[in-house]
Amino acid sequence: MAATLSRRTLDGKVALVTGAASGIGRAIAVRYAWQGAATIFADLNEVGGAVAAEEAARKGGRAKFVRTDVSKAAECERAVNEALSAFGALHILVNCAGVIRRASVTELSEEDWDLVMDTNAKSVFLASRAAMPHLAATRGNIVNIASGWGLAAGPRAAAYCASKAAVVLLTKAMAIDHGPQGVRVNCICPGDTDTAMLRSEARQIGQQESEFLADAARRPLRRIGRPEEIADAAVFLASDAAQFITGTALVVDGGGLA
């Protein structure tokens, strides 16, 4: 069991988490609600998003699911407005929606390039732009979910690496631009984490899942991460314990990049 943080770290906050129907995004949204934040679960997956929000509510959290296509400006704005309407303010934005297509530039279709860049990078711009005036009003913060492959590239993942590198530098740029308004902007760079998206990579590159996961575990801690461990880092960065941290890329990868 990964939980290590005390309960109610985010009491009184309102959070919007994209990609909240599954994987790391779901773990963050549920953990935020458990930590006291009223949380909007935003995702294109209506069934998964609603189930995740219900899970948070069963644990005593305030949660609402909002169907959101994060590649569309109007839908990002609607998700922000739902947070304001349902909970009265916005203190935290987590940009976690993401996809991966394992391919080199010669293998990659233009459609898949656009899908990855729109979901992983453009969405951060759109949601952050919609949220920023409200975060400035509350002196809130943004936590972006990048990747270790946003800092060091990997094989047959050209679009994914490009998109996550964009998230890292966009994080730093927004931290510079909006720090004077009291808005902190940070990102987390996870290593391989046990999610459906990670397991899908084995199929994409034609490798047995067991072999793929064994390769992914070849890092100093000798295992892949758990979504809840990334969620713990996201709670810390969003909390008052991190109030002098902005513009940073926090690597949470079991030592993989080391």
C-alpha cells in the first residue's frame, strides 16, 4: 500500500484533474478528493470517469465527473466553469490526460502525431489558459504530468517524447510568466508506472507483456511505479508544503534516469 501522506492535506481546495478516468490521473483525482479537495474528474471516458468520481465519493470526498475532450478549447473552458459552478473557486489544475503511440518518425502517421500532440501538449495549453485567471485569483497552482521521456528520449516514441518535452518547457515558461501573480507551475516526470497505457505499449511494439514489464523494472529500485506513488508527489506539489517550489520537473521514477 503506497499511502504515506496525512489526511486532509488539501482541505478547502478545489481541483480539476484531466485524464481522471484511469491510470495516474485517476489515482491523483481520487487522492485529491481523499485529501480534502473538491475535485472535478475530467475525461473523455464517461464510464471510467463516472466510476472514478463515485469511488472518491465513497471515500468521503466531494467529486464530480465532467466529460471533457481536452484537445478542444471550449470543452476545457467548460470543465473550468463546472469547477466554479459546483465548488465556487479553482485552486489546483492537474493536466494528466495522455496517450502514447510507439513509433519512429518514419513509422508514425500524421494522424497519430496530431493525436499525441493534441492530447499530451496542446491540452496543457488549453486547460491552463482557461484556468489561469481563476488560479491567479486564488494564488493557486498547476501540476502537469510529463514523463521521464520528456527529459531523456526513448526508442520508437518520437511523438510521445516530443509532446512530453513540450510539457516540461511549457511548465517552466508558465512558471516564469505567472509567478508574479502568485501562481506556481510544476510538473512531474514519472518513470514506467503500472497502468493500462504502459501495458498497451507492449502490444504496440510487438513484445510479450511479461517481458516488457520485466524490462521496465530494470532500474535501481527494481520495479515499476504505482499510480498512487505519482499521486503522492502530485499532492505534495499542490500543497502548501511546496509553496516555494515552481518551475520544477520532479522525477519520480525509481532511479531510472539516474
